[in-house]
Amino acid sequence: MLKYIGKRLFYIVCVFFIISIIFFFLYNAIPGDRAMMQIAHLQGKVSEEQFQRMYQDVRNQLGLDDPAIVQYVKWMGGILTGDFGFSTFYKQDVIDVVVDPMKNTIFINVFSVILALIVTIPLGIFCAVKKNSAFDKGVQVATIVGYSVPVFIIGLVCIFIFAVKLEWFPVSGMGTPNFQGTPWEAFWDKLYYLCLPLIVMTLGSLGGMTRYVRAAMIDALGQDYIRTARAKGLKEKVVIFSHAWRNALLPVVTLIIGWFLSIFSGSLMIENMFGLNGMGKLYITALMNQDYDLAMAVQLFYVVISLVGNLLVDLSYGVVDPRVRITE
């Protein structure tokens, strides 16, 4: 096992550096002058000679006149030492810019993932046990519709119903402006503003996960060991949860771990639609404003999450199913 983990970690490091090289050269191939963007607001306010001197100083500071490979080495050296660069849009170090969006993204997605799992896993198991019943058919129709409809359509419908017509929730934002109260009251105020996007995120993920759990459980319930367990006189609950669900969990665990890893990545569509200050919205803002250091830092963070997530999925197989032995 340790040999396997060590080998996989070596592969992760190699893939990380390969992807970082690709991203670096792709972002640097985008048209635009980073130095000019930083001092463009000073043009016309200072003399032309002074402006050109400032422009050259910024280029030297950013290392834009160095060969591309030298720029990459300097950039990666900063990444490895915890220096993720400077955000030209927010005028702050990248590490300081991502702190609040990361907290907000984790806060939002933790609730969304937990709510979705609480609903989808029991619902998928029940539909598998009651296969082809009226309830199962109704759930299948609903999940197909939910799986097919884009999340922004679900968001617009929920905004129209719950915010415009019923006026239960605010349309956007993460809290009451100039809110005064205790930390506990501030928490509930924030949660109130996040109720609508949480509803949308949960509804958008119900269809796929419910069908996935149902299919895995139907396959497990059709195995010979299930018939043997029932023939021994075991209670149906024991057969379903101790025998069938344990084996059905193997294909489902990939999706579940992927969901938990999405806690860190954010949702581009939802965060922009509801004006939430999260990682997804931060990434879009960085791209739209050619804030390359910030965009590349966020992108590399997603890469690390994906690579580590794949390793966790493989390792989880051995935990879920004792028959799986990961040694190579």
C-alpha cells in the first residue's frame, strides 16, 4: 500500500508540473500587456517620459522581458514557496484575495453536499427496493427532468417562485448590508441569504445522484449473495443495508468523493447568478480582467484537488470493499 501511494504521489507531482507548464504558456499567449494594465490609469497624468520609465520598471518587476522558460521557473519557484503572485485587479497578493472566497465556497458547498446526500442516498435505495412501483416511476420521471434541465434554468425558476412571487428569500447577496448583531445572528443572517442558492444547488444535483444510487442498488440486489442472505432468513433491513448497500457503495463512492471535493471548487454559474463571493466567481473575474496570476493560482488549485481526489477515490475502494487490494 505504501509503495502504491508513493508511486501515485510521484505521478501526481509529474502531472502537476506538466499541467502547470501548459497553463503557464497558454495564459501567457493571451493577447494583452500586463505591465500596461497596471499603470494605464496613470497615462495622461504624468509626463510621457515618466510614464515610459514607470512602464519599463513594471515590466522588469514582472520579468516580462525574460525568456518564457525563465519566467516559468520564477513563477513556479514562487508557487512552491507560497508566493502565488500579485493580483493586478484587486491590488493585493493572490493568497490574500482567495481567503474570503474560499471560506464562502466551503460554507456554501458543505451545506449543499450534505443536503443532497441526505436526500439522494435514502431515495435511491428506496426506489431500488420498490423497483417499478408507482413511486419509483414517479421519481424516475422527476430525476430525468431534473438531470436534463440546466442548473441556471432551475435557478431562474426558483428565483421567480421563492424570491419574486412568494418573497421568502432575497434574490442575491450574502448578508444584510450593514448588519449589526451577534456572531450567531450574523451566521443565521448569512444562512438566510444562502437558502435560495442552496436550494438550487441541491435540486440540480438530486437527479444524477439518485439515479446513480438506484442503479447501483438494483445491480447489488440482483446478485446471488442477496438471494442466499434472504434464504437464510435474515431481516430485509439487514439484507439491504448490511449486504446490498455495502457492495453498491463501491461505484457510488467515486461520485460521493467527487462531491466532497467540489466543496473547494465553487460553482461558476450559481455564484455569478446569486452574486456570491466564491471561488467560481473569483475565477471568472480574474479571467475577464486578465488577472493572470490570480487565474493561474485558482486553476492550479483545481488541478491539485482533482489529482488528490483521484488518489482518494482509488484508496477508498480498498476501504469500502475488502476484496480490493491496492498494491501496485
